[in-house]
Amino acid sequence: MPFHLHHTHCAHAFETDHERFPTEVIDASRRHPILVDFWAAWCSPCHQLAPHLYRVVDDLAGAIRLAKVEVDAGENMRLAGHYRLRGFPTVILFQDGEERGRFSGSRASPQIHDWLLAHLNPALPRPRTA
């Protein structure tokens, strides 16, 4: 399922792939944190998680961006192998070119907010509470 059919409007979300990942995620995370959602069209928990990720990213108003990687598209499964993902969805936070944390499975917005607070650089703006 193409990204544009999978998401609701979120100004701070974008689709990336194996080829663009080093630039659009790793390099870009040196400017602002990037939350990467590794998902699959057949994955029900992936579809449950997506609206919560969009809500949290929107609440941060551009302080963090959301990159979507559909693992079954093109060479993207190579990224899943590189990061040793064991299931989907898996969400990884990158900041300053490095992984800062990850979680797997679906979570609600407040749980994602708390997780980000525990993993983001303290100098960043904090998510608004819902």
C-alpha cells in the first residue's frame, strides 16, 4: 500500500527507502530528531500505530520528523536486516546520526509521548500533553 494511501495528513511525515535513508534519516537527524516507522501493508498493528505517531509528531510542531519505511517495498527489507528488526511495526528514534531508542508493537499517543521524553535530547521542545 503506497504511503499516501496509508497516512492521514501530517506535515512532518515523509516516505523514505533504502537508497535515501542515509541522507534523509541519518544525516538529517543531525539537524533534528527523526522517528522512523518500519511498517508493512499486511501488518494490522502497523495501521493501528500510525495515527498515534502522526498525532505525536504534529504535537511537536516540527521539532521531530517521522520517516515511514515500508519494509516490503524495493530494497527496504535490507534496512530491516541492518537494524536487526524482529517484528513490525518497529519505531527507531535517530538523533545526532545515532539510534537513541526503539520500540516494537502498537502504542497509544500518551505512551509514545512518554517514550520520547525518555529518549530525546533534553534541549528539545517537549510534546504537548493530550
